Amino acid sequence: MARRTMSLIPQWSSRVFSVELNGAPFYFSTRGQHRGEEVPPVFREVQNYARLYSLLVCSSDKIRRAKFYAELKEKLLRELPPECHLSPMSSFLPNVRDSLLNGYFLKDNSESSSPTERLLRDLSQRDPVFVCSYLKCEDGQLWTQRLWPDADCPAMETSKDYYVVPSEAPEYHPSTLNIINSDVFYSFEEAYEVLEKCGDIIPEAMSVLELLPSRAEARRKPDYPVIVIEGLDATGKTTLTESLRDALGASLLQSPPQCLSPMRARFDREPPLIRRAFYALGNYLTAEQIGQEGMKTPVIVDRFWHSTAAYAIATAVSGQVCNLPAEGSEVYRWPSDLLQPSLVVVLTLDPEERKRRLRNRGQGKTVEEQELDHNQLFRLKVETAYQRISGPAFVTVDASPSADQVLQQVLLLIRGKCHL
Ligand SMILES: Nc1ncnc2c1ncn2[C@@H]1O[C@H](COP(=O)(O)OP(=O)(O)O)[C@@H](O)[C@H]1O
Ligand SMILES: Nc1ccn([C@@H]2O[C@H](COP(=O)(O)OP(=O)(O)O)[C@@H](O)[C@H]2O)c(=O)n1
């Protein structure tokens, strides 16, 4: 079974490696010859470990790569000796889209090298993962990286050692490089293809596909306005959308639509590639319903594309808010085949008030929503991504006044912008 070839890690010599230690990224690259460069700072930080390795997940099959990456950490934590520590690691071609490979930097302080090396050997022979080890040269001033041989690629038996040298931080944060069509999908076909390919491993994927048309159908623009209400959990979307429905005699829809509820929990457990494809397709189903309802009445929608894209981007991008793709990046574009609402209203709320409302409501939350609660940085990233998404008219509304005041304000906005 041909699992991997060197061509899957193109331009090995131009690659940059990033290791995250205590939340901070360290960059290094490799050279065939040493020209007096310094030891990369990350190797100074970890030099007290007996052995160092990197593992990078690499397969031309995106679904296999996503699934295996999700399983790898659990496997390593389960099977490695307790004196081993993992740090997130990646390798990429600076500023080259889709070049990111994810993995782990493994620091091993166990007494014997055998158990770790046996496990790594096994992984490198059986799974879509490349393993490298790092060696300190005698004088301690130089470190080298050695790529382990690959059973499928005998040429690599002779692969030599490369010196590791420091590298600059790239212009675009590496975690942004693979967003397009792995975390955010910009057409029905791209998302459909992912679910179609995992039909054999996830039966629920087939149930979703059965509900969908085989392609996004071109539709006439609805006669009535379509207003999407967005915002983090507990900002008051449900309360507001129900009041708007009553006040405007509108239809109320949501994304993902009700018919996908039975499958949702399953997709929430899947890696981002599969999970995000599910939510992307949910928007197309909701768009179908909007198309029908919008011929008869105004339509109010609880969450739509902004939720799908902003949560996906905020999860994919590690580190600080400044690592997000800049305003105007193509990552924030609206899918050309997805219906554009007449207006998107994003509810914002002071974090303390949002927490208070969450507590009062006291019901179960998705893991991602719990994360929002604990992780101020993630919340900021979601809100920033919300603001940067391009496409339909967009307005932010402070949701801290009373429910009725928020309703009146949004009604004013809708009447002003949508001529209702
Ligand atoms: N403007 C408001 N002022 C005070 N409490 C509100 C307001 N809007 C909603 N709530 C309360 O906050 C909680 C979360 O509101 P909800 O509409 O369920 O939010 P979401 O749908 O965005 O998760 C509910 O208990 C709701 O009654
Ligand atoms: N259109 C949508 C709606 C939700 N989602 C995802 O679903 C989660 C929030 O949905 P939810 O139903 O728990 O939120 P509330 O409606 O309870 O505020 C987010 O974490 C998003 O990742 C999405 O991707 N696209």
C-alpha cells in the first residue's frame, strides 16, 4: 500500500518548522550546510531533554489526514512513557497556501530510548506520519534533523542530516494557510465532496447528503427581505428572532436547519474538516428554505454563514488575535453560490453580562461554547472574524438593553435598510 512519498512534503529544504512552547511560537528551518548560524532558540529551551523528535501528519487524502491528526495525540498520550512531553508543531512553506502540515514536537526524558523509538518506528511505517529526530553535535553548538526512513520510499534510506537554523516569523501566521476548503468552504461542491468521501466511515454523512440536492440550485432572489441575526451564544438571538417573527409576521428559520439536528452531535465530535463541511451544507439547506419562505413573507434567520465562517476561522487560527488574516483577506469572502441576506445583525454583549445570561439560562452548551466562556482570546477572535466577513449589509447592535429595547432598535434598522 503506497501511503506516502517524498513528494507529499514538497520542498523539504524550503520548509519552516514551528514549535509552540508555553503558547509562544519558535521558528526554525534546515540547511544542508552550516554557515555559522546560531542554534535556533527553541533548541536552547529544550536542550535538557534526553531526546527530541518531531512528528508531522502527511497524506494526500485530506480526510485521512484530518482523522489521523485527531487520533494521534490520544495515541501518543496513551502509549508514550510518562516522561515524554508533547508540544504543538507544524511545518509550512512561508506564505504558501495549503502547505501546512500539523504534528507534535516530542521531548523525551525517559530512561531508555527503546519504548519511544519503537512506537515512533511503528507510526512511521504504518501511518501517514513523518518522524524526524534531532541530534546535538559534539560541541553542543549545532543541532541536526534526521528524517526517518520510509518503507515506501527507499531513496530516503540514504537521507542525510540537515542542520537546524533559526528562521524569521512568516508574514502570514502558518495556521491561516490551510483555512480555505479545510476549515471554511466557499462553494456547495467543496463541502459536499468532503461529506461524500466520508460516507463510508460516518453513516450520518449519508443521511445529510440524502437531504441535499446534488448541487446548489440557482434561485430567484426572494421577494421579501431576509434578516440574519448573529452573535455569540446567550447574546439574545433566540429571544430577538422570536420577537421579530411576531412583530413582522415573518417566517423564522435557523442554520443548521431542524432536519439536521439528529446528526449534529455526531459532526461536533469530528475533526474540523468534516465538522465545518457539515455546518457549511446546513447553510445551503437553510438557503433553500429561505428561498421558499421569502416568496411569501419576510424571513428571520437565527445564525447563518457568519457563524460558520467566524467560528471556523477562530478555531483554526492559533495564538493572538493579530494572527487572524487581515481585513480584506479572501478567507472572509462570502461563497458565490450562497444566498446573501438583505441584512445581517450581529448582537454584541459585555462578557460579564453574557456570562450572567448563560448562568441564568443554565442549559447545556457545546464544548465550543464552553470554550468561549473560558477563553477570552477565542471570543475576541470570533467577534473580530464576524466583523471582517464581507458580502451582505452588516450592522452591530449592543444587546445589553432590555429585550424590548433591543427589539425596537433592530426593527428601526430593518425598516430603514430593508424598506419594510
Ligand atoms: N435583552 C435582554 N436582556 C436581558 N436578558 C436577555 C435579553 N435577551 C435575552 N435574554 C436572556 O438571556 C438568555 C440568553 O438568550 P437567548 O435568546 O437564548 O440567546 P441565544 O439564542 O443568543 O443563545 C435567556 O435566558 C434570555 O431570556
Ligand atoms: N450556521 C451555523 C450555526 C452554528 N455553527 C456552529 O455551532 C456552534 C453554535 O451553535 P449553537 O446552536 O450552540 O449556538 P446557540 O444558537 O445556542 O447560540 C458554533 O460553535 C458554530 O461552530 C456553525 O458553524 N454554523
